Amino acid sequence: MGFFGFRGGQPPQQQQQQSAGIGEEPLHTAGGVPQDAIARLRRMSGEGGKALWTSDLSVNEFVLLDRLGMKPLGLVLGSSIYHVGIQYGNYYQNQELEYLSAAMYHARELAIKRMEEEADVLGADGIVGVRINVIAYNWAESALEFTALGTAVKAPAGESHRTVHGKPFTSDFSMQDFYKIYQAGYIPVEVVMGNCVYHVAHQGFMQSLRTWGANVELSNYTEAIYDARELAMSRMQAEAEAHQAEGVVGMTISERSWIWQPHVIEFFALGTSIVHRPGAAAGPDAPTYTVSLDD
């Protein structure tokens, strides 16, 4: 992560220091994770009692994880409610709104980093089933909540699979797909993303008049949407290259206006980068499970 530089007011460390009074224990870590979450994770890992893990894995997914020799450590979460600023585009010009692109990227990055920090508290080697969501609230005008959620896992004995930057691997694969790719000799590196908030130019009166009733390409619209998608995809690719991945699997591209006017759209590219597991050989096909619909 980290394609855009930090542009959101004060650095998180300074914001955190202001969240508690002088002489009081900070309410959050330097990365923004609540101390209550740290306490919950420590109890989960067995501090002060018996270890107890949680997960959002289904029964079948838990069985597949167990077959790989991995153990769930706990459900981990990162969250950031972010005020997205204002930037206007030229009415008749296609252009990226870079200030808004940076805001949307940084908010997701904060959520993912906090999820990774929670996984580190549990001593995890990776996070499976990662989901990144964006929610708008009626009571928070011009603000969005960005969340990252997944299950922290421990690799089999003698393996680690942490990234070249020393972080837990992250993956948005289903557990069934994770099992297959692991058995094929690969391991996820990181959920990679790229985005672009883009202003699509309005058509002028004469442009609209020339195309009225005719079968004709709307080239200004085509160029805008094409350019915006390419910017998002190239940024996702740059993230994968930065941590020495071999490829990106399960890539998706979504488009949404969020809280802006209709001619401002965010294009968001998401996928999971992978590398070969050192010394791994392809294993058997993943087992399948049949659920009967009969009583």
C-alpha cells in the first residue's frame, strides 16, 4: 500500500496523541487501533486465561484451513470514517480529481493497516477472506466509513509466508480458492488496490445536437471512462510490483459515484497478488462438499 502520500491533515500519530488528556493512557495505538481492541485480541490469544479464537469462516472453510495445517487466530478488523473533501472539475473537461482519489485511497489504506496491526497482535502470518467495504451514513454528511475485515491465521509449523516487508499476507480469496491456490504451490502476498476519482465532462449543446438521433460513438465519454479505468488498474499493478509479486488473481473493477454528483465517478481495482511458495509442489485437487437440500 501507500501509492498516494498522506494528504489528510495531521499525521495519525499526532491525531492519536490528542485523543487522550495529559498523563492519561492513549485511547488508541499510534496506528489508530483502539486499546479495547488490543485487550480483546490479547485475551483471545490466551493472556489471562484460555485461548479462544473467533472467525467468520463457514464450517467448510474452517475444515479446508485445517487441512492446510493452518490455524485461525481471530477475526481482525480495521476501520476509518473519513471526511472526503471537495474538488470541482471543469464542466466541459475530462479530468482526474486527484485530491479525491488520494482521499479515497488513504481511507482504505488506514483500514487495511489497522486490520494488519490487529493481526500482528495475534502473531498471525496472514489474513484470509479479506473484505473491504465502504458505507455512507445519513448522520455523517460528506463522510464515508471504510472497513477491512478478515480472519487472521497461523501458518503450518516451519512456515511463515509473511511478506517481504514483514507484514502478514492478505487475501480476498474465498477459502475454497485459497485452498486450491495453496495446493497448486502458490501463496497470496497482499490485497492490492488502485483507484481513480474522475470527472466525466458534460456534452455541450452543439455536441448533443450533432449526435441526436444518430448511431455514433460518444468519444468524450469513452475516453474518460477508459482513461479512469486504466489509471486505477495501473496503480493496482504498481502495488503488486512493489512487493515483488508474480501476478494478480481475482481482479475486479467497480464503479460508483458515492457521495458526489453523477458526473464524478470512482473506479476501484482490487485483487490479490501471489508468488510461488519456496519448494512447494502441486498437491491434490481441493475436496468438494455437497450439501443436501432434502431432510
